[in-house]
Amino acid sequence: MEEVLEIRDGCSTPEQLLKSLAFARFLKIYKRAFIENLESRPESRQHEAKPKIEFIKNIKIRDIVAILDSNRDSKAKNEHDRELVRFLDGAFHHYRGSAYSRLVRLQNNVISGDKETPNSVKEKVTRKALRLSKLILKTRRHMLQKVGLDMGVRRTQGMAVSPNVTAGEISGHYLNLPADYVDLAYVPLTISADIQTGVNYNTPSNKRAYPFYELDYNPFNSATFNPDEWVSVALQVGSALIVAYLHKSRGCIEMEPGLLNLFPFAEITDLKAGRRPDGVFIFGDPNAKREDLGYFWDEDNQILVGLVPNFDEYKYFGYSKKPILTLHNVIAIRKGEVPLHCGCTRYVMRFGEKTGEPYIADMLVKADDMGRTVLETDEHNITRPIFYGTETGAFACLDGFSEQAKLLMQGREVGYNQATGSNARQIVPVAENNEVKQGHVLDVLLYVNNYTLIEEDGYTVDHSMTVDEAVEHFRMGQRVAAGSTQTHRGSKEISYWANPFPLLQDNDGTILHPDLYEQFQDNEARFIAEVKNAVAREEMLIGVAYSQLMAGAYKDNTDEDVERCGYDSREVIEQKAPERLAEDLIDLIKKRALLKRAQAGGDTDQVSITVALVGDSRTGKSETAEKMEGILSLQLV
């Protein structure tokens, strides 16, 4: 608990910083960590460690402040002062690299007053982060100068010391929680934040191995919930207001910057209006048992509760992202909608003035991993599937991305477990909030097959099948795994509708969540009926896209198959195959744009083509989109 440093002091000078409660807390954290490290050394090295331990134990804040207050020339300073400042410089680098800090400011005025707005709070939060960073650097320089250690080149730009998260909080009592959850209201609610990017967090686990399924009891226990041990964040996940509660312990708190880089904040207007949360998500409950992993629909309070216990095997960002999306999907299914595990992009299509030839003017991401379709009826009484997104960020696996794509992520990313190699991940913003929230007619719906090899001159998109034939591919949900879940790399697994979280049907056909499955089937039937109508009106295409992303790893593909389909080796497929699909998708999108323009009367300057690629992890959704950006050269590195 004490390893997480929360800073609530307002300091403007080095003297104030060194005398602050936050510095006293951090010094205590660093001293304890340093001593524990020294004491863990082999017995043969303890004779060197013991004097250092005694030195560290005897460090007092008054000795540090005395150095800063001293007016003596640096040459007259004794070696003890130098040793003390060297120790503090080590603390400085520990703060930069290994510590976790939150700078917090209370912003109740954004709810209770009229002058404060979300944008003004955002500006204040950013300024606070920058001021603290500059003050820490200034204090370090002063201390080094006082003892004659500020020599050589000054490395200012490479010494960023912003807190991991600078949060604007309001009282949790502004949240309209049911009476049974009043203890959650004692946790301050984060409504705005400035996060440190370019940071990599190492968590105890780097893959998901346990399902997040429905429980037949409420896992939240108010009797053991200590509000002082938690932070909370109000998230807008699609149309759902979901409040995440994260335990302030290492291995749990590191989920905070990732979530802030993945989901938008809830609307302040909703909080002001007293909107009740659709769900609460509790990550890292130290009093929960392993079997408490899952979610529960609280019928009496009309709220969905998700919980992840505090065990190392659950301390992975996938156990915060996937459960939150599960809560979103359960809420969507209960409302009659169809969640889609997909990447979805809206292509802005324009036409040459002289030739009338279509070209892609922009690619706007609507969903990187999850969205939902809503059947909406227009003024002409025509019902169409409308697509909405959920996340503004992407939890991107770096294995399949080009170096150019990785460069585009730099400066905006929050990384996890990069040293592990396989399944190293980064959360990076990819979509605009307005684009995710706004609905668009679904023009193309494709299931992504990542293992079937396609001949070199073959077409990687098949939309010649009937709607019923296409739907069977979605229901089967076959893919070859990359090894980021419990399925071994190169093995095929099946997940009904590409696993819309939670998995509704097991590989053997067992229904896992009967009530939800029945509701999903009703939603699916209405959805398919309208897809058939849209296909009959030539407004929509449905079929299968072949990314071949994992075809090289798939154990049933022979070397002869690989060579026959134009690949020099299995290893090159992962980079080259999504590019083939990207080329074919561009061709398809242009054809659809011409048809849509003609259906609109033929004189419009611009149309949108919204394409959803449905598939589970590592089917090639993000990789194909990245290749399309590269082909279209919409960004320059």
C-alpha cells in the first residue's frame, strides 16, 4: 500500500517540497525499499551492506533541508553531505523509473459550481503536473549545486519526472450509487487526468488464463471494503457509465494509466444529472477469493458488478480491459443490442472532380476491439444496423506491427511487459471520442479468418456467400491463437461470435450463460433479418476476410502450402499477408463508395463506408488497418 505515493501538497519552492508530507512519505518508501534490497544480499556481502543500512536509517529530513538552507561554499561541504545528496539522487531516479505516484487535486467545483468546466479542470491538471515536474528538477539541481556535484552537461529534456497520473477528483458522494454500495462513495472519483506516457509497466502476469464469467452471488463485500485503499475512475464505455475501482497496491494501481489511455471519461453532465452507473468494476480486492472472479447482475439495484481478486495471476491489463468490456456487452445484450468483437473503421470517400474516381480521404477508427450494433429506424421507416464503438484506445500486441507503426505510437503509449517479448503490449490512442460515440450505418461486415492460406493471385475477401452461410462463420468463430490466452500458439480454437465477452457458448456447444444466450439469440435473429434486408437493398455486404496472420504458425499448414501461396517462409506471412488483405479491402471499399454514391443520386461529393472486421485477438484486425494506413500514406513518419 505505501509503495504508491499520493501527492496532495501544493508546493512552489524547493524548500516547500522538501518539507512537504509527500516528500516525507516518499523518503520513507525509498528508504524501506533500499534497506530491504540490502538485507536480501548474500551473507557474504552483509559486512558491506550493514554500514549502508545504518546510514540510511539515520537520514532525517532536517539534515536534507539543512543542506538546502546552507550558504557555505560547496568546497567546504563535508563528505557526509555529498553522500546524502548522492542518496537523494538515487531516490530521484527511483522516482522516475520504479515508483508510482499520483498528484491529486480536488475539483468539486466542476459539479457544484458554474464557472468550472471539464476543459478548465483538464488545463489545471496538466499545469499541476508540469509545475511539479519542473519543481522536482529544480530541487535536484539546487541540491547537487550545494555540494559541488552539478558538473558537466545538464540533461533536462531526458529527465521527465511527471507523476504517473495527475488526477482531478471530485467527492465520490456526487456519484448516484444505490444504498447497498454507499461504501464505494467514500472513494474520490477521478473525472480528469494527465498521464505520463512512454512508460512501461511490468506486471506479475502477461496473459489471461481464467474466464470472467457470471456469478450466482454478489462478489462485492462492503464489510471488508476500506475506501482509503482505492482510487476510482468514471469511464464512458460505449453508452454505459462504468466506474472502475482500483486497489492502491503495486500490480493493481498500474492498471490506472492504461485504462485512462483506453477509455474516455464519463460525461460530467451525466454525473451532474445524477445518472446512476450501469456497472461498477472492482480490480484487486485483497479480501476476495479466487472464485470471486466474475460479474453479477444485481436485480434489486439494477446494476452490474464485476470483480477481480488480488492474486498475481490476475495482475495483467487484460484482466481490467476484458472484464470492463464484458460489463459493457452484458448491458448491451440486455438492451437488445448485438456486441461485436471487432475492429471497425469509417472510410471517408471523396471523388475526383474530373474523373469521378473514388479515393479514401480519411480513415476514422470507430472501434479497435469492441463495438455494438443498434437497429435504428429512420424517417422513411427503414431499419438499419448502426455501429457504435467503445474504446478510444487500442491494447496493441507489438508482435505483428511494423517498425513504422511502432514509431507512430511513441510519445502516446502506455506499455506493459515489453521485456517479455511475446505478447508485449501497448495502449495507444487510436480514435476520437466523438467518432466512437457517433453511430454510422454498417456497410461491410466480415469475419476475419487468420489461418486459411489464399493462393497468391486469389482474392482475400469472400462476400459471394449468402447471409446465412456468412453468419455460420461468425457463430463458429474459429481462429488460430497466438498464445496470449490459455490456447497454445498455432492451435485452433473456437469462440461463438468471436467471443463477445462473456463467451456464450463453449467449444463443445455447452451454453455457458443461458439467460444471456437466449437474449443474444433474440437480438441476433432481429439483427440478421435486417442484415438480409440491407443486403437485398445492396446497402450492405457480409462475408469472410482472410488475413492469414497466423497461417505460418498454424500446425495444419504445410511448408508446401506456404510456398504454393507465394510466401518465402512461414515467418514472412505475418507481415505480408495482412497487406494483401488491405489491398483487396481498399478495392472493395472504392466499389462500395461508387454504388453508395449512385444510390444517393450520383451528385454527392462525399460518402462514408463503415467496415467492421470481426475476430478475436490476433486475427489481423489491427494489423490490416495498419497496413491500409501504410498503403494510403495518410500519415508520415
